[in-house]
Amino acid sequence: MYACTAAHKTLPMGTYVRVHNLTNGREVDVRINDRGPFVRGRIIDLSYGSAKKIGLVGPGTAHVEIVVLGVPNETTVNGKVQRTFVSGNYYVGDFTIQVGSFRDKENALRLKNKLAQTYEDAYIVVYDGGNDTFYRVRVARCTTLDRAKQYEKMLEADGYPNTIVVAR
């Protein structure tokens, strides 16, 4: 909660990003350690500690710019630890499309079964959020972000407007 961490839908876990609050000009470097946000139009969820550093605790949301720094590579030179970042190709990986998320398992099963009639690899991922359990309905397994976005657009055109591309 107080660490400089964040949730992102597709960046690999352990990736560092710089988040720039465009409203007040403040910046924070954070490590991706979770998936989300599962809200259309939002690109990152910051931990409380990260949000506090860039002035987002009160307003809750803001327009931000995100720069991917990469995965850390630490070396020791003259007894001092130096951190550099190694960037990667963030457009290839293991992506899927989330179509819905339910607290009621039966609702998730109904949607999964409906999707399975038309789409490949319909499945449910169980997420225990501590106080609640969520049943996330997902379809497809894509190896590129571009293919996942195409699949997402196809689902939207077929009447599923709240789809979200996520990394598995």
C-alpha cells in the first residue's frame, strides 16, 4: 500500500514505469506488481504511496503520462549499487480479453458458456480480493498485443462493450 507500486493490464510484472501527473507536473517511478485497472479508459492504478507522491490521493484520478523504464538491472560499482533499466518488447507476450467480472459464479458460468459458442478459449479466472471473490470471464489467447486488440474490437462489435485486454 505504501510502496511505489502500480497495477497495469498488459505490462510484464516487475516492469518500472515513470508516471507524470499532467495536472501538477509531479512524477513518481513505480514497479508493476498487479493487474488492473479493470475500468475502461484507465491505464494504471497506483498504490496509495505512489498516488500520494504525485498528488492523487484527494482527487483519485488525473490525466497522466506513462513512460516505460523497463526491468531493473542492478550492478555494484565501487561498492555502490547502480540501477539501470533494460527495456523489452511489450507488444508480444501472453494476452487475453476480459469480457466480464462477477461476484456470482453462476453469472460468470452463463457468460462463459455463451461466449464458448462463438469464441475460442472461453474460461474463468477466480480472483480472491480478500473481502470478495471475483469470477473473471475471459476469451482468447493471443501472442501479440495487436492481435488481442483486434479480438477486443471484434467482441465490442458483437455487443460486448466493456472488454479489456489483459496480460495473463
